[in-house]
Amino acid sequence: MKAEPVSPIYKVMVLGANGGIGRQAVEMALAQGHSVTAILRTPSNITLIHPNLIIVKGDIMKPETWEKYLENKDVVISAIGATSRKETTLYSQGARNLLNAMKKTGANRVFFISASGLEVNPSHSLFIRLVTTYVLQRLLKNMYADLNKMEQLIKESDLNWTILRPPRLTNRPFTGRYRFAINSFLKAGLSISRADLAHFMMVNATNNSIYKKTVEVAY
């Protein structure tokens, strides 16, 4: 992966670094010259070796396994994800754990990944709106219920958070060409690659216009 270097250089922490978005965030940050601490439950799942990369065995549900690594971090990315459609508290409890740990350690800037399907986008076609309501929201009802709880917890925090609401995620390559909307629906945004979502986070890491905002990112 190639990406244009940006300035300044950040100390980045990625939780859920083995997932699709998390792995892309690690690679994008390294490509831009940042130092990265990757937190994941199974460190052997990351085979990447880089002088600016520290890999830590940790679990979002067990703050004691990663909390100390938050110290002096400029940017934190929560890229955790549930692996089943069963009822879960991963997102809400994970967010609670991370927000509390950030307050304790002084870390202040954080991205959380949610989903655009939590709400029906009025700019979409009737077909897409119906699919969102009667297929997507029903199929992913447990995950979406916990994501809604997560978002509420985050919005009550005084940290510099940004909630990202991507639509359908793909494994397409990085392009650097996408659109975004702040605290509003993105017109006809149906997909985004994990690589481009990671790019958005890194180039907007300290963009204060998206602090305490919900952002949709798509093509």
C-alpha cells in the first residue's frame, strides 16, 4: 500500500487491528509514517513487520490488557467487530471501556466505527430504502441495537470523538477518492473500501471540524 506522507507524525493505537478496517488502518498509518500500536486478541494473526509497529495481545473487554498503551497516543481507532449475528454487548461495552481508559490515561482523540444502516437514508432509491428497513435492519438487528447503544455512550463523552458510519464495506484497493457528510446523510453513498475508510481517518486525524460529529463516508 502506498500513501502520501502527511505531517505531523502521530502515535496511533488501533484496537481490533486484525479486522478488515483495523488492518487497513494499521497499514495506512504506517504508510504515512506514523508509529502504530496494534491491539488484537491473537497477535500471530498479524504477520506485518515494521520498525514503527508494536503488536500487543489485548481484548477490548479486558481493559487491563491494553489500557497502559493509551498513554501519549495522539489518535485512537476502535475497529472492533462482532463475528456473529447473536445478541452482543461488544460495541457498547467496548466503547465504555475505551472511553473510561482514555479519561484515565489522558488520551483524547478517538474514532469509532458504526454503520450507515442504523438509519434509512432518504436520498436512496425506494428499493434501497426498503432493503435497509426490511432486510438489513432485521438481519443485523442485534448488532445495530448494540451500535445504537454505543453511539449514545460516545455522544455523552467530552472526548474528541468521531463516529464513522460507512455503508457497505468492500476490499477494493485504496483510491483516496470518496465523499463524506458531517451530521447528515450522504447522498447515494452505497459503498466504501476499508482502505479508503482508513485513509479518511488518518488524513482527518486532527481535523477539529469532525470532533464530536457523526460522519458518513462513501463513494
